[in-house]
Amino acid sequence: MSVRPVLKMGQPLLQRVAAPVTRFDAELLALIADMDDTMRALDGAGIAAPQIGVSVRVVIFELKDNPRYPQLAPVPYTVLVNPLVTPLGAEQDEGWEGCLSVPGMRGLVPRHRHLRYQGVDQYGAPIERTVEGFHARVVQHEVDHLDGILFPQRVRDLRDFGFEDALLGRMTPMPD
Ligand code: NI
């Protein structure tokens, strides 16, 4: 398995609606292994298959206990295939997101605070969770990738979008 190049914002494949997974086979496991290697090599909290150039509905994410983000509860390592996200309630949080496809930049993005997500894992076993906070945020960010949406499209005011080093002092970065 291998670390793959990550597509950057502007590449058309990132703007496509990705196709559902229909076969739970060795090819899918190989894709997930490459996503996993790539996410870990870049110290990411999540990655979606289109980011390594494969337009299918697969995301992975994880947040370990991390001293850089003491305010965030850990998120278990999850492989989520064909996800469905259902917001719960109207409450939203704003957070400074980043993305492996938008390196060096950050933006203030509103996300649903509470949601339920459903889908299956890499073997087709069902997953259903009700989550909140950063866990809900990372799911929304990654599932957006499957619909061709990158976080800058969610920024309400472009003054709240810019280079990480220039924004230091006015933002608390979230894992990306
Ligand atoms: Ni991203």
C-alpha cells in the first residue's frame, strides 16, 4: 500500500459527486489502505477517496487524544462507506477548518452541532451513530467531499478565510 498524491482544490475530480460503492472486494480494501497511509503521512484527521483521485463514496476519519487539541474529545477510527447524514436540531457551531486539499489555508465554517450518520464499513457491516461537536464536524467535512464540496464553499464571509500563518492570533485551528 502507499501514500498517494492528494488532489488540490481546483482539480475537477474534487468537484464531482462520487459514485456509491457496490462491491466490497479487495479493490475497496486496497483503496482504504492507501487512504489510511496518506491520511497518516500527512497527519490528517480525515480523508475522502476523491482526494486521492478515486470518485467513490468512502471516507475515513480519526482523532486520537491530541495535546494540540485539548478541547476536543477523541473520535474513534472509522471507515464509512456510502454515508447518509441527518442533522438533528437547528444548532450550529463555527470552527476553523483546514483540508489536505487546501494546504496552508483555514476558514471559519458553520456546521450542524448534532447529527446522526449511517452507512457501512469496508466489509458491508452497518454503522449508525449519533454524535456532536468535532465528531459531527469531521463527518460533515468528509461527506461534503463526496458531493464535490470543499470547506471554502461553506465559509460565510471570505474575510474569515485565508492563510494559516496570517490568521494566527485570531483563530483556534481544528485538526484537518
Ligand atoms: Ni478535506
